[in-house]
Amino acid sequence: MTEKLILKSFEATGIFPMDREAVLKRFRPKTPRTSEEDDEQEPQSSPLIEADWRKIRRVVDQVVKD
């Protein structure tokens, strides 16, 4: 590898100079999101009730040994 190629690799991954956007921009959608899409992404409350969580916890505790 040449020095130029190594430096380009560091730059492409955001290692040097430090740039987190070099990687993060690859995971962003290519088109701008609409407000409807933003509304869909808001966290929803859990469809499970507290008793369901307790049942799940008991099953997990039975299966997974510390």
C-alpha cells in the first residue's frame, strides 16, 4: 500500500481527520423524510400489559441460568 492510499482510507472512515459524518452519512436515507414518516417513527407505548411482562420474565428466568 502506498502512503496516499493509507491516508485516503483513514479519511474515508473518519479516523483521521476525525469525522464521524464520513460513516454516518452512509446510513441516512437518500431522500428527505416527510412529516408523516417522522410521525410513524415516534415511539409507541407497549402493547403488553404489566402481567405479560411478568410472565415473560418468569419464562426467561426459568430458561436462563445465572
